[in-house]
Amino acid sequence: MKTLAEFRNLVKSTEKVIIELGCGPNKKPGVIGIDQFSLPGVDYVTDLEHGLPFLESDSVDEIISRHVLEHIENFQFLMEEIHRVLKPGGRKVITVPHFSSPYYYSDFTHRRFFGLYTFDYFTDPASSRLKRKVPSFYSELRFTISYRKLVFKSPFKVRNLIKMFFTRLFNSTTYLQELYEEQFCYLIPCQEIEFILTPVKKNTEPK
């Protein structure tokens, strides 16, 4: 674990800054790890509820979070912080539990759930590839969504083979993704949903 000064020097000295929020003990090589627990491989320990004040604006190329955002109470604030620190053209890679997951409700530390449209609330409705549009006036924050995928899987081997088929089927078109959530989500539960977001930065050049 590094001090704040050591962490900032690490970020500044890294050619491509890739940060994983909630990395746990399994951080990949070349990735800077942040977690609330002091575990092996964690570079900096912090509570994400307080945002990312230790990172400069437009300083990060990529932020990864796998099964982290569902634990955050102050979700919009953290999304604003992620938007702030990402460079123009940077990306946010997200894996979160789908709201139909039977395992989501077992974890008492989970604070929120996610579906196909969750991050569309932070986009320009005209840019969405989905048919259903959602309000975008809750926040001025803007991302573009370049990737979203419903992930069906099971810890049981035979069931997992069947669920792999559903992953291919329902992600084959956006129409089938939306049809799944509207008609089949509780009949065929989905375990996870993945997104890749790119921040839309306001033009700060003087006119």
C-alpha cells in the first residue's frame, strides 16, 4: 500500500493509466489498484463514497470496476468523479449484477441494482441504440455507451452451458436485449451486465 504522495507519483509516471476500483487481491499486471481494504496488490486504500479527490481531472485513461458500483450509496457522485478524472476518449469498463440475478439479493452489502437502461440516464437520449428512451435531466453528466452485454452464467456446469446459449441469443441484437428485459428476465435470470462508457467532455476552449 502506498502513501498519497507515492500513489500520485505512480499515476504521473505511468504511461497509460488504468485504474481498477475495488480491485481486491487479484489485480492484473499494469493496473493501479484501489480498494477500501488493505489487501495484497492494492496500491491505495480509500472509501469510494468520498469520490476520487486524490486523482487530477483528465488524468486517467481507463477505469475498471467489477462488482463494485452496486455497493456504492452515493452512486451519482462517484459517476461524476469518474467522469471528471477520465481523459477525453478514456473509458469506464463496468461489470455489475443484473437486477434479475438470484444472487444479488443474498449480499446484504448491495445498495442498488442495474439493468439495460441504468447508464442511459447519463447519456444524450439521441445517442442511445435502444428503442426505449429514459430521462436524462437528473444529471448534467454525459457519457456515450459503446458496449452493453447481458451475461448469463451459473456456478453449476450443465446449467452454465445452457446459459451460455442465452448470452449469445439475447445479445445478438439490441431488440432482443430489450425484449429479454421486458418479457423474460424473471423466467431466465441474468447474472451480470457489462458496459463500456466514454465520457463526453464539455468544450472548455475560450470562444
